[in-house]
Amino acid sequence: MPLLSPRLFKAYDIRAQTSLLTAEVAHYIGLGLGAEAHQRGIQRIAVARDGRFSSPALAAALINALVASGITVLDLGLAATPLLYFAARQYAAGSGVMITGSHNPADYNGIKMTLAGETIDGEALQALRLRIEADDFIAGNGQIQPLNIAADYYAAVAAICPLARPFKVVVDCGNGVPGAFAPDLYRALGCDVIELFCQVDGAFPNHHPDPQVEANLADLKRVVLEQNADIGLAFDGDGDRLGVVTRHGESIPGDRLLMLFAAAALEKQPGHILYDVKSSGLIANWVKSKGGSCAAIPTGHGHMKRHLHDSQALLAGELSGHFAFNDWQDDDALFAGARFLKLMAEQDLEQMLSTLPRSVSTPELQVALEQDGHQLVAKIAQNAVFPQALRIFTIDGLRIEYADGFGLIRASNTTPVLTLRIEAQTSQGLARIRSELAAAIAPLEFPLVA
């Protein structure tokens, strides 16, 4: 067994540069997962990979290990994460593995795993690491069954999100794997689709596939305006983050998309809404005004799906553009895009946007770290003073809430950075909260806020 770096095992999944996440490592992860599956009585696991150059070798190594463990592998080949989740749910009793680096740089890759509907993260992921280090494996004689579920997936989405009218949609996939599926999905819904960077290319030659970064939406904004399109939809490298650009070329942040989804859901029935700690503090009062209840949850797809299920919430969302719904609990940006088109077909988007409360906020800010981010945040929590704070939540880093806004200090679970965000009612309030956060993280330098 190779020496497994602890840096491979993140809070949500396995993710690292490919110098650490090699095919040999993927093989042993497959052996460990296969043994864990047997212990849980699981015999079938769906497997897919994204378009990164390292993904075919990692997928082959992991699949061969699962087969050697006696598992029947449903091999989707190249597929977006939403299709893997759908295949796992429909054909493998909720068990699936996705080889993807998601929105990370091109020299990264990763492995997302679910067994019987449970995301393998946190303690379960560390238990898998210990199993591998102990060579606690099971020999068997499994098999590989190719599986093409694209048509079934499109039909299932269309059944839940029929459009009352078609739209002209620009789809920007940033050369990630959603490019092989998203245009066909929206055409299946009756839309006129203009493809932008939909050819899958692991070099990501046009822009990085992360719609949360405003600069990555520049081409989409331009083409939406040039083509007089109704809407622009953008996706990350594996298809679980959604970005939206209006016909006026303006982006809609993920937490504001969540407010639009929440308002539509609460019009039909009262219920609970979940938002991650990075999201706007405006959500709570907005949801309350619509007759609902809400709660903040830790960032991460595993947390989102788990809390959605356990609380029976109507929906959950993140600032980064992750969404899950009570009638489609997968972390699926392609479905969220279809759901947004359905919302647009039923209500006027500009009118909906005009009703949303407004604030002054920063984007997600990042400070590169050489030390352990979680230890640093724990130290800040112990020593820092926030004189004007009303309360401090510690469910995921530090969310420091004020009468007129909030500040966030948390360690990223995927890359070695400190994540910061500020929101306030006024620019003066933003500057005041920034001063308190800057003092808390010193001697680290607080990023400039435009």
C-alpha cells in the first residue's frame, strides 16, 4: 500500500493535486471503498469521470479495484456529476463514485463518493482512510456494466420542470464535462441553446470553470447581450455549481438565486429553507416574510444534502451556486438551471429581482495560507475580540453577526486558503466590519475590498 497523504482526505471528499492523487492511490481507495460497500451489503456502484486529463486513469484504477472487491460497477464513462448522482439513485440504490476536480485548477483531481445515499465525508471518510492504511480489504469477482443514462436523466428533469414557454439560452460550460450534457438537456426542454465553451477540454483553455468568480462570466455576459438571449447559464467543471446571467448581462449571486427559489417554493406551501454560512444575512428575514423558516448550515455538498433530508426542508442552497430541492435532493446545477427556467416561465424575472432586499457585500475573499486553516480559525476564535458583534456562530468557522450585517472567517475545506466575506447595510458598515475582521486575522493581510 502506498503512503496516503492526509492532505488527500478533505472534509467533503478526496481532492488534491495529481502528484498526490495518483492512479495507484485511486486503486487503493477503490479497494477500501469496495470493502466498505460489502460491509454495508452494497453490491452495485455507479462510477463516472469528468473531462480532466488525469480522470481516465484514475477512474480505470478505481473501477478495477472495485471489481477486484466483488462489486458490480455501472460505468458511465465521461459524465457530469448530476448524471452520476441520478444513476446512483436509479440503478445502484444510491451508491456512486465521481472522479472530478470540480472547480479546482487543472492540475487537481478528486473523488466524490456516496454509499446507499450517504455522502462519504467527515468521519466516514477518515474511517475509509484508516481501513486502507490497515489493508482491510475483501477479494471478490465483480464485473463492469456500461451504462448510458443521459436520455433517462433528461426525461426525468423535463417531467419535473416542464416549461410553459421556451427561452433563448446561452450555456457556458467553461470546457468542463457539463458541456457534453447541459445543451442537450435544455434543448430537450424546448429551448433555443447557444453553446459557449461546451467542448470538453481538461486544459480549460478559455476560462476556469467556476461561475462563482465574476471574471469567469465575462464571455457569457457578452454573448447574452450580443445574441439578445433571455438568460445565460454557467456551470463549474463537474456540473454542481450554477451561475446565472440576466438578459441585461448582470449576474445573480447564488444567495439571491436561493431567495428567488425560496419565494417560489413558499408560495405553494410553508416550509423550511437552508442556507450556508457564506450566504447573505438578508435571507432569514426574506424567508420569514414569505411565511417560512430557515437555518444556516455548514458549507459543503454533504452537509447540504444531509440537512435537507434530516430537516425535510423545501430547499437548500449555497452562495457558490450549489442547490438541492425536496423533490430532487441531488446537488445538481443542471437541474437547478432547469428549475430556474421554469420559474422564469411562470413569473417575470425582472419583477422578481426588484422585490429582493439589497445590501452592500464583498464577494468571497481568500487569503493563501501556509499553516493549517482550521487550527488558525480556532486560534482566532479563542483570541479575537469583536466589540460590536451581536452573536457569533461557530458551526463552520466564525460567522460574526452585527445589527447591520455579518463577517465571515472560515478555513476552506478544499484548498489552503482562509475564506472571508462581509455584508452590511451601508458601505460605512462594511468598512467597520472589515476593520474588526482585519484585526482578528492579523498579521495576515486582509484583501482589498473594492
